[in-house]
Amino acid sequence: MLNNSLVPPLSIGDLTELKITDLAFGGRGIARAQNLVVFVPGVIPAETVRVRITSLKKKYAEGELLEILVPSPDRETPPCPYYGRCGGCQYQHLAYLRELSIKQHQLEELFQRLGNIKKSVIKKIVEAPSHYQYRIRGQFKIGKDSNGNKTAGFFTEDNQTIQDIDRCLLMHESINDQWSHEREQQPEADANPNDVELLPLWENSAQVKNLPPDLIDIKIRNKVLSVPTRGFFQINLPMAENLLEIVEEECRELTGGTLVDCYCGCGFFSIFLAEKFKRVLGIEISKESVRCAVKNAKRAELSNCQFLNGKAEYRLEKITLSAHEEVACLLLDPPRSGCSKEVLQAVHSLNPMKIIYISCNPATQARDLKQLLQNSYHLTSLKPLDMFPRTKHIEVVASLVRKEP
């Protein structure tokens, strides 16, 4: 039996062979060496790999993948030439069905660890119909490399270095066509990177139409929604429809009452759910998005929708209900940072019959759910969707119902 005390400690630059046992949330492989967890990108559980140690901390180390000694049968050749250098994708080396099973496993472990939520509540992840060319918004960077030369593309994992790219496989091809032109036309970059935001040129499409300079119209089912070009909207339209179906199903048994749509954006959920409720209140911090929400409700001939501009915690606290009015459903779709303590306190005071919490960051969602479940609510389901194929991100819809005394 090997005596660990006789094994020299790991040092930066060491070469070592490791057996990958799992993937952490975010996509890095997990292995163990000399009582340390070692994180390695670009690997698959059960693979044996050769790694160079690049970073040492007190409880873990980080390694650079040098060679795959025993590959997984689920390993695929990444189609993108920038994979592993660009920070946008984490799972192009995986067969898609294995990617889904890994994401499912990651969610089960994360919600158990951060929210004390049993995996039996988590439904099977909804597959994406397209694994590439699904993004309808591109956010590129133009800056300087370490030699002072202009570089244009995406940040690497360090969120500082720009990886020069000429085409992204996740983007709609129209965005890539524009990017080829933009990266050549942009002047020499400053020290601080410039942002270039691109939308698809789909004037002839029934689904998305550009309305320069600050709006696009997006068609979902039989409705047209105006969205600010710099406002929030789901970047994967087919999966946005799947998301809408899940939310509609969660509201199926609710009739009448008030819907509060917090972080409502352009009114996406409000517009489609309005006919089920007597009154709809949308809350959104972006003035441009509120203007679009009002426009979208008017276009859909809805008279029961009201949209309020302001911070969520302030607007939730100010909601007044008539004597016989009750919030039947509160819809929460916060940014990645999740809900503030003030928002959660306001939710508790509002005491809705049902809460639907949508998030693309399961970690902050699990944190917030733990708080809500301590305040008279019962979690009925967590429904994940693969909104962002080939990346570490996952969308999850949580449904909670109020416990009756």
C-alpha cells in the first residue's frame, strides 16, 4: 500500500496521469491527486488523461490537459477550431446525449447541496432541437492582444484575454456574416475592449424582423413582440417556445386572480398568459423594455395588463390589492445574480398562491429557493431546459405552491 507521506507534494509544472471521476458544474473534470482535487477542462468522466499542473491552492489544483490516454466512447471531435481557447463553449467534445445526462446529474447534485432539494423533484431535461447556430444575439469584443495588435472575438475563460475568431458556430449564420464585415471595418482598438452587439438580418423571415435602430420584432406563435435591441430576450427561439409551454402548463389550473410578472422584460410571459388572469402586473427596470411591453399588450388587444418601471423590490412592496383580490401567481425571472433579500421579503409579504421561478443560474436559484421553502411554500417540480447547448449554462423552471394552514 502506497504511503502518501512518502509521495512528494504536487508542484506547478508537474506532469501527472489522472482518472477523471466526475464533471463539476461549469464543465471542468474532477480528479484526485495526493489528497487534492484537481480540476481539468475538456475531459469526460472515466477517462485517463495526462495533465500539467498549472495552479495550486490550499484544497485544490488546476491542470492543463496534455493527452487523453484512455478516451471515453462519448468523446467527439469539436467542430470549432477555437474550442478550448474561446470561453464560450464547454461541451463540444461530448456526444450531445452525454452532455444532457451530465447536466442532469450536475443539477441534481447542485440543488441537493445548495438547496437541500431531493433529485426526485427534478424532471428530465428538455432537449434542444438545434445544437449549433441557435443564438439570435452576438456580443463580440474588439481589443488588443499582449503584443498590442488588434484582436476581435470573445473573451477566454479569464474574462480579460480576447480570443480572435472569425466565426462562431453557436451564432445564426447571418450574425457571422455581419461579424466578418465588422471585424475588418472596426478601427484600431483602444486598451479597453469595445463591445459589438449583432442581431440576425432576417428581414424576410416570419420570425424575426429588424427595425432599425433600436427595436426588433420577434414572432412567437401567433403574436409579434417588439424587443429593444439591447434589452433582454431569450437567445434561443425554439427553446423559448418550450419555456413558454412549461410556464403555461404550470398556470393551467389557475383562473382569475392577479398575475405579477416580475423582471418581465418586453412582456413575453405576460402577453401569453394574460387571458388566464383577471389582472396582470409586469415589473421591469428597463424603461425601453417597459415601453415595448405596453406596445406589445396594445398590439395583442389586451386591456388587463399594466407594466411598471422600477426596481423589483420597490415595485413589489408598493403593490396594493383590492379587498377580494389575490395574487394567484408570481412569476420571477431574475438576472443571473438571482433575487435580492429585499425581493424575497416582498414576495413573502405578497403571499402569492403560486410562484414560478425561472433562472439560467441554478446556483443562485437554489439559494433563493431554500429561502422561499422556509416561508410557507412547497416545491412541486424543477424542470430544466437545455437553452444553451454545448455550453455550461442551463435554464430551470421551479414551481412552488403555498402551503395552506
